[in-house]
Amino acid sequence: MNISFYAPWHTDQDDEVLASCLETNLATDGPFSAKVHKQLSRIYEESPMMLTASCSAALETALCLCGLTQDDQVLLPSYNFPSAANAVLRAGAAPVFCDIDPDTQNISLKDAASKITGRTKAIIPVHYAGVACDMEALLKLAQEAGLAVVEDAAQAIGSLYNGRPLGTLGDFGCVSFHYTKNISCGEGGLLLCKNRQTYEDARCYRVHGTNRDAFFNGECDRYTWVTPGSSTAPSELCAALLSARLPWLEQITRIRVKRLEDYLKALKPLEDAGYARLMAVPREACPNGHIFYLRFESQALRDRIHRLLLENGVEARTHYVPLHLSPMGRKLGYRPGDCPESAACCDTLLRLPLHTRLTLRQTGQIAELIIKGCSS
Ligand SMILES: *Cc1c(COP(=O)(O)O)cnc(C)c1O
């Protein structure tokens, strides 16, 4: 077998839109960005939104708008990519790492609740693998403690929670169009805002802290610096590429979810025999097939199966080093033993290839290889 971990999704329109974009002056927020906006409004309905250069830039914007000070703390899972933690640091506050739930690898609400103090101001749920966190319970917890909710929906375009798109449930939602995600334009992101005022503030932050929007809306004669900000809009070229690919979102999601379901079915015997736990998909969550993973009963077994797959041309991958165990996490004062489930997840989780070029036959072959490998 020769099965890669990722496979790009090219469209016949890619070349064409890029060529016509190159004929413009590439002004930021030009016609291609406007087109992407229209396409995304169909997914995100009424939510005020803006394109950003990355999901990381969207997270930074959101955290900056939470009005944090150096005494403030923000809860987030340790089992995560560093973007959200970086955004907290850049906003001047302290990230507080929480452990995860062993079924979904999403933030453990029990652990999060136990870490709320008078200084806690926000929580960042990460929808790992595109599978929704328990948002009903999380929003309740946040409301009781007066926390802002910033959804890291980087992996979650096309995913739903009780029928609603992930990223639209919290005060802010951040989505990624990085090349590793279901829909990509190389680098790109999206910031969703619940509230009109924070949306206006985010627009201002996005254009160097100026009132450029008001100027272009004819509300003032010239635009000027009004608040701290940054430059987080994407290039019009990236927007052009995104505009060619977004129409395929439903089809991409459908294929990926099918392959995810193939894996769940074919690997069920592994779970029944106690060799591994398959990723859980709670009833309220409708995932987008971003990642398929399983957690083996031991690190030794995970490593053995990982090697077996690689030897047979199947590019399986492990995932995050928990942030509390990273060199930066150690600098922040975290210690081994702080988030035990996150550490165990790092040792036992394996991701299998999942993309639109994968076939039912291939998921079957991969599953067979794993099941044989476990019982030999
Ligand atoms: C990919 C990813 C990010 C970063 O997204 P960029 O668009 O590359 O900045 C952040 N958080 C999670 C959970 C991700 O998977």
C-alpha cells in the first residue's frame, strides 16, 4: 500500500480564479474576499464574520478583545496545538491548562470547573478532530462563572452541534483554512463574532487599529489610528483560491465522514477485544471527518502498530505533545503529572489517513492490518 496521511483537494477552477485575481491590483478585501464572505454566510448564517490570515490570527484577535490583564487566567486543554495558548500570552494573561476527556479528547469540564478562580476570565474549547465539545454544559459553566467563550474551531468547518455550526456558539469562533484542514487555501482563517460591537472592534483590530471601515462606509473624511491593532486580513490571492474550493465543502465533508464511519465499523472488533478505544462521537455532535483516531491500551502497542502501518506504506501519525509537558509549558511552571489524561493520550493516540482520495477498500485494508497486528 502507499497511503498518504493528507491529500490535497484541487478544483478545476483553481487556476482560473488565481489568474483572474492576478489581473486585479490584489487590494485586500477585494471581490474574491467578498465572494468567500457570501459563500461562508450560507454556512454561518447570521454570525458577523471576517476572514483572517490564519486561525491563529483569529484567536489572537478574539483574546485581545476579551479585555484581559496580567492577573487574568484563561482555561484551555493541554492536549492542543499552541495557537490558543500563544493568543492568551499575547493578550497578556496566563493560560491555565486543563485535562481532557478520554472519550473525545476535548476539555474535561470537571477539571475546568475545578480550576476556576476569581481570576478566570475566559475558556477556549477546542473541538478536537472536528467533534464538538459538550457545548451546552460548557456554556452553562461559562455563564455561571462569567467567562468569555472562544471556540477553537480550527478543525471544525462543516461540523455541527445540535444542528448549529461550530464556531457560532461561543462569544467568538475561530476556523482554519491551513493546508492540513478539510478546506484549504494554503493559509487562512475566519473569525466569527457573536456580538455586533465586538465584531466592530475586531474589524478595527484587523486593519492596524484604524477606523478604516468607517472611512470606506463614508462615516468620516479620513481614517486614522484609534486603538491597538494588527494586520490580520488574508491576501486576496488566498481568498480567490478559497472561493474556488468552498463550493465543494459538502462533498468533501460527505466523503470524509463516510471514511470515518468505515473505520469505526471495521475497527469495532479491536474495541470489543480491549486493544484500543475508538474515537467517540457524542449524539449531539455531527462531525466533519477531519481526523480519525484511536487510543491503544498501551504505548507499546500503539508504537508497534504505528511501525507496522509505516512498514506497510500507511502513513499513520501520532499527535500533540501536551502543552503542559512542552518546554514552554515547563517554563510556565507546569509539571509532569499535572494533566495525566493528556499525557496518556499523547502516548497512546494514533491518527489514520483520512482524506477524499481514500477508498472503502483502503480503510478495510488498514483496519485488517491493525487487527491482525494487535492479535499477533
Ligand atoms: C490548525 C490548528 C490551529 C492553527 O490554525 P492556523 O490556521 O494554522 O493558524 C489552531 N488550533 C487547532 C486546534 C488547530 O488544529
